[in-house]
Amino acid sequence: MSSRPTQPGTKPRVKIPRLHSFQTMPLWQLMSAANDSKVARRQRDVQMAYNWIVENPKQHITKATLTITSDWGAIDLLTPSAFFARDPSRPDKTGAFFSKNKIEWNSGGTGVRLDEEISFIIINDGSPIDIALSHGTTGSTGSSGKIIAEFDGKPYTNDQNWDNNWNTQNFWACSVDPHGRRSRNSWAWAYENPENTENTATA
């Protein structure tokens, strides 16, 4: 590097070479090459701490309610990092189908309108989620049914009769409860409590 001539009394300007590329590496790899033996010895601790944080993210549990005014209805979760589960404090008695990314009541419909309310929980990292709401008609009248998903104090309503079949409407970036109860690890919780995410209904 070379400096350009400057006026008396001013600092020389340094010519900085262009940056063509750069490389990143984990902190623990840098620590392992440190001259300070104390730093080098702690590299494994830092790596283990990082792995624990990645594998055990803080999770939010948001209470939610699905209200169906139709002969059938469903909610689909479009966000891969989140999932549905039964709410142990509010057992479902509608016979609804539950999976990690879908809740459906009365699949196939009956042509007879009913009013059903399904309680469930959403488990994720606290980020907004994307959902799809679908419903049937109100039965023999052929008029539009309705389905409402409510969580974080906000109702998401689909009362449109798009095709008189699925009548699906998507809702993007729906906020979850920012103060929702946290679990130690949502995926571990689901696998330790399979009855809350499998499609076995409680009558």
C-alpha cells in the first residue's frame, strides 16, 4: 500500500486495496487457533453452547380457536417451522382431525349446517405464521358458510363462497401471542405427547 501526497498539516490518505473475497468460519475454529491457551481450551464449550441453542430454540405456545359455521371446515398451516397441537386445557369434543399442519372437521361434509368450536394451540418461535381457511356451504340453501380462526386477539374470517367446494382463503403473516407460554423445545414436546398431534379424536 502507498499513501498519496497531502497538504502540510493533514494526515496522509492510505490507499486501501480492493476486497475481492472473504471467508467466514465458526467462532470455535478461530478460538482453536488462538495463541492464548485459555481461549483455545474453551473452543469446545462455545461450540457445544451454540449447538444447544440451535437444537433448543425458545418456543411460543399460542392458544387458538376455530369456529365453523358450515357443514365442514379446515385450517391448514402453511409455515413449515410451526405446527398445531391439541390444547390439553381445552379438550376437543367435536371429533375433528388433527395433524401438525392441519385441523379438519367433518371431512366430506353432510349438507347440514352445524356450528362447531375447536380449541387448539400453535407452537412456533414467535414469528408470524401463514394459514389457509376452507369451508363448505350452509347446507341445503347453498349459501356461503363461514370459518373463523382466532388467536392473539385477532379473528381471521373466511365467509366467501369462492367455488362452492373448498372455498379456500389464505391469510399471510398472522401474528401469534408475543407473550405466549414457552416450552423447552416444541419438537420434543410434540414427540413426547403424540396424543396431542395425531389424528385421534377425543369424543
